[in-house]
Amino acid sequence: MLPISLYIEGLHSYASPVEIDFTRFYKNKLFGIFGDTGSGKSSILDAIILSIYGDSPRLGKQKRTEAINPLKDYIKIKFLFTISGQKYLIERTISKQNKVKLSIHQNGIFIPLTEKDREFELKIKEIIGLTRDEFCKVVILPQNKFAEFLQQKPAERAEMIGNIFDINIFGEPLYNTVNNKLKETETAKAEKEKRLNELQEVTENLINEKESELKSRQDELNKLFIKQKDLNQKLEVFKTLIQILNEKSNYEQKLRLMEEKKSEIEEKRKRLEKQEELHRMIAAAESAIEIKKKIETLKERQKNTKLEINRTEKKLKEINSFVLKINEEIRKITDGEEKLKEKLKKLAFSKDEERLYNILPSVLPDLKKFKDLNEEISKLDKNLAQERTLYEKTFRNITGIVSTDTSLKIDTEDAEKTLEEEIEKLKNYLKELEVKNLASTLSRYLKPGQPCPVCGSIEHPQPFQDNVQEIMKAVENEIGKLEEIKKKIKPELKKLIETRSRISHVNETLKEKEEVVLILKLQIYDKLPQEYWDRADELFLSLKKKKEEYDETIKKIDENRDALIQKNKILNENLSEQANIKAHKEQLEIKLKEIEIDLNKNLENLNEKTGGTDPEELRNRAKSELENIKALAKEIEQWENSLNTVKGALKSAEERLMNLPIKELPDGEPERTINELELISQNIAKINEKIGSIKESIKRDREALVEKGILSDEIKHLSTTSTVLQRLKNILIGKQMVKFLSMYLFNDIIRLANKLLDDLIGKRFRLNISEDLAFSVKDLFYNKDRPVETLSGGETFIVSFALSLALSYYIQLRRKKSIQFFFIDEGFSSLDKDLLESVCNIFQELRSQDRLVGIISHITELKQLIPDHIYVYRDSTGASRIR
């Protein structure tokens, strides 16, 4: 965990918003928070703790709202930090309506995780992994709280270490888990043993006996199947015999009936002799019908030919009329062409008009561009005047700011550069003053005859004694004043430069356009006299219109000529069609005469064949009689086929009867055989049911036998597991595992703490811990163990300080979520000079570790030894501010 930034508003003396950027201390790893007593230094730590946990040790039993500044109605804190490579932001507001919000930084934005108090507490515990008290003991040591971890009761100390390093799970939680698992295992084992006892009667011998019984039943079933097959074959013979006897009786009866119709069939045979005569009558009738159809066809052709002659005469009249109309249209077109030729002569261009018409299209774009450029030049002149006015106004503003706020003589054009040079001079002077102030501070600790730690000299001249801090403050104020002037004039300077740039750009553009205008003017003058410039567009439109009328007249003349050609073509086509129609009419008249001659011949021939009777009626009467004769022939054929079929079927039945083993049906059959088969079927069903029952029983027994083997293996495995769990349970009784792990961790922490004690005070104290996790200190001067309660205030601070540093380092080393920063609030005022120097040496060593260490103090010597620092002070209103 590493802090990034902290925003405070309304907490204790912080009436106005204050923001601290911790990233600027990442490089040196060590920084200070300095200021006078009561300036608000410790409130910075309060803000961090309050943002994370909602309260602070310094508040005690006070309500959080009592920490609100009297000038404010609320406390607002924003704490941005990183842990395990992830950024988080806490936003907390304390007022009548308390609010807290936790967000995570992902994809460049902060995404809210929770805004509810209870969810926030759980989530922050999951992220940081420390309670408030644990956080204060190992990360932030608030004022007067250094010795708490050292003086804690052993049980509380063990609980805290267990929570920090997540080893409490090896205590009661793990014991309960193992105990519950042991109970579950014993219960499962007992249930499986009970089930195994229930399956004791199932054996391989029992299954063999059931399989033997199954075989016996199957043999019995096979015998019944054989008997059933024999009876089925016997029943089939009886059924076949009955079927053949019935068929034989039926066929004999049919044969007698057909013999009785024999005389009637002979009479019908005699009527078949008239069939040839009827065929000749039908052939003659059909010939007459063909002649009749031909007559009808000739009549239809006669009618159509007459109609075609009428249509031809009508079409001939229409063509004659159309030819007269076309001749009239040709005359009108010829007259119109003469008039268009006269108009064309009037519209022809003169030589001057021809020249202007050819020049103007190329000159008109240049003329338009010439006019447009003149308008643009006019607008640019106006714009240039406005920009010059703005430049003069901005120049006056800068001059006014500089002359009002400083006595420096500054050129307006180079104002920013001059101010930066002056600020740099003052900053260099401020660094010289800081060195003098450091020398003054160091001189107070130098003793005659001892070498200076800076230059090594044993002679120590009187250092600079002026009131350096007041001069430094005045210089800082002057730098701030110049910075403010620089800030004020910066936008005006930017505006001045931009305006000057625009003026330069407008001048360049204006010059370019004027040059282009001059060139255009010369180019146009070469092509077109200036007298035409103002009315060039109007003149071109007039000429263009005249040219269009000229072109249109030529087009009409061409169209008239095309129309005349087309009309002559149509006239010739119609004259040709007129001659063709006349020839076609003559051919139709010849064809009509031929049709009429052929028609008269066919009428005479039809009358001779039918004697005036309709040939279709003659054919129908002959066909009707022929159909009756055909029906008689079919009836005779069917009777003969049926007779032959019955005789064949009767013979087949007699042959099948001879092939059967019996010729007559025994008494009581086939009913007796059917009853026997039904009885056998019932016995087969019963035996099948029994066989199914035996097979199911054998299957269940086989499954039970497999289950017995599985249960035996599972019981053996559960017994082994139970033994292991029982041993683990015995190990975990009374938090023995947690005590062992805590002792292991404490030994490492105390080893680090003793090394720090040696660096701080030499080999004076040795911190020890007993088996019950109680701290004691061995005084090496007197070779005597001392309870920590007997230590003086200074000794308690040193031992607590070393222990806290060791614990913080060990947490960073061992914890999954490392804590990479450490704050110490005051506690140094009780140290003498030598001890204070030792503490500072420890701070310098901490810089080599990957931890950010913050020191809160009002001791001036520490401020000189820790150059990277925040200075907290009260302004004239009493509000805390930082710089």
C-alpha cells in the first residue's frame, strides 16, 4: 500500500481545502511534515485514518461531527492510494448526512465499488487486510501511541499478529473445520458399515443356486415350445382340410349352374354371323361423312374468300386516300424550308460578333475572379484595421499590469522572459540563504576542537547571524508576487502574439491578392478592350442567344429535310402496297370460282351415296347393332372362361386333397387341438414370468455383490481419513498451531528490532519474548532482565520505535498485500542530541528500502536534516495551510 494524494477540507483547523501530493516524495523515500505545535500536522494522519476507517484514535469517544471546523458544516476527505498494483480512491464526507464511496481505477476512469457503510467496511478490510488498531500500530504511529504495541497484553498482541499475517485461521476456525470433517467422516463410515451388514446374505453361492433354478425352468420351457410347435402343425393340417373341402363343394355347385346355361349360349352364337355386313355399312357411312365434311370446308372457304375480297377493296380505298394526304404534306414541308432559309440569313454573325463570341468565354472567368479579388481586398483592409486596434489594446493591458504590480522595468514584448530571469535569480538567492541557515543551525552543535562533519575543519568561525528566516520569507513573498504577475500577463501575452501573427498573415495575404489582381488586369486587357468589361456578361448572353437561334434554325432545316425524305419514303411504300393489293384482289376472285366448282361436284357425290339420308345417322344405327353383337361375343367368351376356370379350380382342390395325410376331419377337431394349444400358452407365460423374476433377482444380487466390494474399499479409505483427521484435531487443540506460528514470526520481528536498537543506542538493550508471548528487555549494562513497564519515557520510545520499524518492515516482507509507507507522529522531543542523530541515521537507512517514511515533528533540527518536507502553518484566520 502506498499513498498517492490526500485532500482535506473542514477537519479540525483545516477550514479551507488542502491537497497533498505524496508522489513528489517517492524519489527520496523520506519526507517530513513540520510546523509549530498546534499547526495541524497530526490532523493529516487523522485524515488518512478517518478516510479508511471512519474514525481516528485522537477522537477518542468524541463524535466524528465534533471534529468539523466551526466555519464548516462538513468534513470532506479524498484519499488516493495504490495497493498490489491497483489504484483506489476513498471519498468520505462527515456531516449530518455521512457519505462514503470507494472507487477502483480501471481503463483511465474511476469505477465505484460501493457507497454503503457496511459494504465499504468489508471491502476495505478485504483490500488492506488490517483493522484500524492494527493499521495504527504498524503503519501510522499517532502522537503518544508509540508504546501501545510494546505494552499490549500477550493475547491481544498474538491476535493482532494472527490477523495481520492471516495465521488465525490455523486456530479455532481450522479446528472446527477439522472436527466437523471428522464427524462427517465417522457418520459416513457408520452408514456404509450398516449397509454392508444388510448385504451380508448376498453371496456367490446364492447366485449360483438361482442360476441353476433358471436353467431348469428354461429346459421346461423348451419342451413346451416343442409340443406347441407339433400342435400348431396339426392344427394347420385340420384348417387346410376344412378349407379344401369347402372350396371343392363350392366349385361343384358353380359347375352345375354353368352347364344349365349352355343352350342359351348356343342361340347367341348364331347372331354373330351378321357382323361382316354391319362393318361394310359403317365403312360406306364414314365415306359419306368425309364428303359432307369436305363440302362444309369448301363452303367455309367460299365464305372466307368473299370476306377477304371485301376487306381488300376497303384497304385499297384507305391507301388511295392516304397517298393523297402524303402528297399534300410533302408540299407544305417544301414551302416551310424556304422560309427557314430566309431566317437563317438574318441570324448569321458579323465578323466582330464572331470575334467577341469566341473571346468572351475565356475572358469571363478572369473578369469574375478580378471582381471577387477586389471585394476580398476590401474585406482584408477592414480586418487588418480591427486586428491593429486589438493589438494596441492588449499592449496597453500588459503595460498596465507590469507597472502596477512591480517596479521592474520590463519590455512588454519580452515580459515573460524578463520575469522568469528575475524569479530564477531570487530562487538562487533563496538557496544561498537556506545554506546559511543550515550552517547557522549546524554551528550550534559544533564543539571547539571537534571536526566539522561538513568541511572537516576544527576551527569554527562565527557563522552568519542575520535573521535569515525573515529574509527567506521576504524573498519567497517576492517570488510569489512575480509568479502572480507572470500568471496574470501570460494570457495577455499569448493574445498579443496571436494578434501580431494574424496581422502579419493578413498583410501577406493582402499583398499576394493585390499582385494577382494586377496580373489579371493586364491579361484581360490584352484579350478584351476595357469598354466591354462592365457589360461583358450581358453582351455574351445576347450573342449566345443569337447563336442558339441560328443553330436552332439549322436544326429545323435539317429536321424538315429528314421529314421530307421520310414522307417520300412513306409515299413510295404506300404506292407499292397499292399495286400489291390490286394483284391480290384479282387472285382472290380466281380462287373463289375454283371453290364453287369443287363444291357442286361434292354435293352431287353425297346425294348418290346416301339417297338424301344423313350419313351420320346411318353410321350410328349400324354401330349400335354392331355393339350389341360385340356384347354377345363378350358374354359368350366370359362364360367359356368362367367354365374353364371352375373346372381348373375343382381339379386343383381334388389334387391338394390327395396330398394331405388325412382325407376326412376326425371327430372333435379342430376344437380339441385349439384347447390344448391355449393350455400350453398359459404354462409358457407362467414359466416366462418365473424366469424373468429369477433373472431380476440374480441381477440385483450381482449389483449387491459389487456394492459390497465398493463399500469395503470406501470403509477402509474412511478409516484411514478418520485416523488422519483425529491426529490433526489433537494438534490443533488450544490454538497450539497459532502459538507456534506466532512465536516463529515474533522471533524474526524481534531479531530485526534488536538490530535497530544496536544502531540507535549501541548494545544497551536486548528485546526478548517468552513462550506466552510476553515482552521483556534485557539491560546489557547490568546483565539483567527488566519488564517493559520499568522503562523510562525515552527508553520506551526507543524500544517501541525499533519494534514498530521492525514490524512494519516484516509486514512489507511477508504480507501478500505489502505496506510500503510508514508515518511517525512526534515522539522525538524527549531524545537527546546524540539519540536524535541516531534516529536520523536510521531514517537515512530506511531510504534504501522500498518504503515511503513520513516524519511529523516540530523539532527544527529534523527539518534541517530532512530537506523534502511539507510545512504546516496557521494563517491570519487561524486556518491550517501547507506549503
